[in-house]
Amino acid sequence: MRFEESTYLDIKRAVEEGYVAAIPLGSLEVHGPHLPVGIDGIVAHRIALEVAKREKVVVLPPLFYAYVPENRHFPGTVSLTAPTLLTLLREVCSELERMGFRKILIINGHGGNIAPLRVFLREWLWRGGSCVYAVTAPWSLAADVIERVKESRVTGHACEAETSIALYVVPELVRTDKIPRGEAETGPSSVVEGAETPVDWVAYAVHGFVGEPSKASREKGEAIFSRIVERVAEIVRHIREDRLCEETLSRYRGSAPAV
């Protein structure tokens, strides 16, 4: 069920029937010379839509604007500040809560959103009443499949795995003639071992992609994507059955001082 294509009566029924409201979250940023800048949100949206074919989920339009300061030196990157992203998520979730959704799931497609999402979930402890869940790294749900099918040494960003998913989900958007050959030139994975710096990612992914995307295939993408959808559908089933989150929120708000 797609939120934007539904009438208000459809949405009212979804609330009454206990549907989970799913928010796909992506980014607009460089993904090498071969993938569209919006691939994170495109894939997150497609995951949500596929899950909605199996479970009671209403899928909101994807949020493409995210936190991507590390890639602003590439054309095509649009980055919100972290506070703006947190406000955006809070206001969208608050509106869903206002209309009656008790369970909200954020499906994230961009690694840089993971840290802000974790902050958001903790802030929601004292701001919201509905239970918000987040699949922060859906690709990790298919780690076993990625490990089995990959031929390249490195995965991570616009790599063999992500390019394979794109070839399966949106092949018409992949610039196959622009897929780099050979392994991407990268810098050190950390500037100072044991410490983080503002430039770690910039120094590492110097060309906006990693690994060997030339080893990608539609078949690998289908295997990876199918596993992710299977696992997220399972997570949705657990979310619909979950009572602990709401009970714990009630206890927390009953004992915690107002903030």
C-alpha cells in the first residue's frame, strides 16, 4: 500500500487494521560514475514496497534528503545538517502518530544516516508516543549472501554488491558503460588508527566508490535483494507482534523526569 496513492479512507482503514507505517530513507550523493545519486533512497523504497506485498505495511514516499557532509565535494550531493534531519524525522513520525499509527518503521539505505538515526531513536524516548523502529543497515541482513556471491575483496559503497542490487532493481538507471574496471583506488581506512577524524571517509573513498563494481551482476543483485526483503518482512512481523516497546515507553515516561 503506497501512502501517496491512497485516499484518506484507505489510510484510516490502515490505521484501524494495525498497519506499520514505513518510511524509506535514502540520500542524494555520489555513487561512482555509474550509479544514480539517489540509489540509496530508490532501493530503500523498493525494499519497503516489496515487503508491503507480504505484510500489512503502508509505504510513505522516500525521504531523499539526508546527512552527507562527507561527499559534498562531489556534484550531485545534497546534505542536510544533522539537526535538520532529526527535525525532519521527528515531524514526519509525529504526523504519523497524530493520525493514529502506533508502529513506524524507518528503512534506511544510506550508511551516513546510521549515527543520526540512533540519536533520533533515543530522542524519541521522551518526544513520541508511538513505537519507532529502524532497520539502519538493511545490507547487513544479507551479509551471508553477499559473502557467498561476491568476487571482489572490498564492498561498501557503489561496490560490487550495491551495483548488483541496482542492476536487479533499476537496471535502466545503471550506466553500464561507465562502470569502472578494476579495484577502486582508495586511501587508508582511517587517518589515525584508533581515532576518528572528520576526513576519514573523504580520504578513503577518493573516487566516490569502493571495491570492484565491474564484478556486479543482476543475478547477484537478485540474491542479495531477495534476502533483504525476506529479512525485513520477518522484522515487520515481529514489529506487529511486539508489545514490549510500548510497555517500556510507558514505564520510562512514567518514571523519567521531563526534559
